[in-house]
Amino acid sequence: MRNVSMVTKFILLGIPHTEGLETMLFIFFLSFYFFTLLGNLLILLIIVSSTRLHTPMYFFLGKLSVCDIFFPSVTSPKMLFNLSGNSQDISYAGCVSQLFFYHFLGCTECFLYTVMAYDCFVAICYPLCYKVIMSHRVCAILAMGTSFFGCIQATFLTTLTFQLPYCGPIEVDYYFCDIPVMLKLACADISTLEMVEFISVGFMSLSCFLLIVTSYSCIVCSILQIHSTEGRLRAFSTCSAHLTAFLLAFMPVVLIYLQPTPNPWLNAAVQILNNLVTPMLNPLVYSLRNKEVKYSLRKVLQQLVLRSEK
């Protein structure tokens, strides 16, 4: 990527309309960030240590936990650093990196939710062929594919954003470098670029959304054909966690990137929800609504207690 701008750094002004609340927000967001890391590390530990969870569904859940650890880590440390009264400067390269990794991990999660919906579809609709269809090789290809296409999308969006000349001002009216706020600082006409990025984000989100809706429509039809009440409840329990996590992840994307006239305060509130709250809730969603995860969690905790007593 060629840097044609005269700007060498930017100044992150922080969350709009929160002057005087820095200390309270620092404590609040630090708590969210801590529990996000703790919850997702715990889910990873459970999946790795419990052999009964070595299945495609939990393999993808493990990757989701990895993404949920790194995704808030792209923006939260710098936000917390600024809220604690330190320098608000960010280098040009740092800004590029922040935007790239934010969209790389975000797009990877978007594709991962689609893959998880497909996995659930195969498990419910084709249970006898599940192990053949979702083999180790297929799971590895799907997992790598989510990162590969996430990288392509993030590279495209980052290149489009930073091929523009940035010659001043350098004040970013936000708490991290994101596409809408960076385009406002460009010293060039951005109308065509805004449309291209709107179509790109919209097409990716809509494609994933339609694939997920199609998968769950087929799943619901299959579940309704199950005669036993216990079988229906078990099938719904398996997929309800996926559906809840999917809704928590997709709604912020629609509100932030696909609204006609961006609202800075609304964008900040929704993006913080997307960056910190959703990754923190995912472990709760999957553990509270899943008997196998709860059983494995109790087993892991019991082992930890026994080791500490020795």
C-alpha cells in the first residue's frame, strides 16, 4: 500500500460526548475487557481439555473464542490507554494496522458464523452423513477459508481507505481508526469510494445473512418433522446458541456501516457493544444453553480444585 499523504500521525479524540467521564468509562470498559478475555480463554480451555468436545461444532466455537479474544484487543487497549489520560496520538501505520485487523477479525467472525450455521444444518438435517460431510479436512478448509476471505475483504477496505491523500486535519473524532471517520479526513472527493465500500460491506453482510437464514429455515423445517418432544428440544437447544450469537454480531454491523446518515454517538455506542459486550456474552450464550459445555466446565473446575489441593 503506497502512502501518498503528508500526515504521519492522527489524534484519536475518543468517544463522542463523554467529556469528564473518562475515569468511570475506564473502569467500566476495563471490566468488560477483562471478563471478555477470561470467558473466552475459559471456553478455549474447556474445548481443548475435554475430549468429548473434540467435534466440528466445538472446533468452530474454539476459533470463535480466539477471534473474540483478538477482536476487542485491536481497539480496547488503545482506548483504555487514552481514557487513563495518556497520549491520544496514533501513528499513520498504527491507524492502518488498526483498521485492517479490526475488519479482518470482524469479517472472519462474519464468515465463521455462516460456517457454524452450515455445520448446524448438516448436524440436524443429515445426521447420518454428518461425520462424512464434516470431516477433519473439510473443517480445516472451512476454518482457513473464513480467515482467507476475511483477509481479502479487510485488505480491500483498507487499501480503498488509505489510498486517499491525507494532508490534514489529523483529529479523528472517534476512539479508533474506522472507515467512516477516516474518510472524513481525506483531502479528496470520497463520494464514489463511500458507495464502493457501502456495497462491499453490504454485499458481504447480506450474503452471510441470507446463507445463515437459509440454513436455519431448513433446520426449523427438519426440527418440526421430529416426532419426539425431547428430540425437538435438543435440536433447538443446539442451534439456539448459534442463532443468539449471530444476532448479537450482525445487528451492530447493519447499524454502523449500512445507515444512510452516520450518527457519531450512536455509532460509538453500538460499536462498543460490538467490540466488548458481544465477545463477552458469547461464552455465556454457549455455556448457559449447552449441557455438554456446562458438564465439561464443571469437570475442568473440579480438576483445577483437586490440583490446587494437592
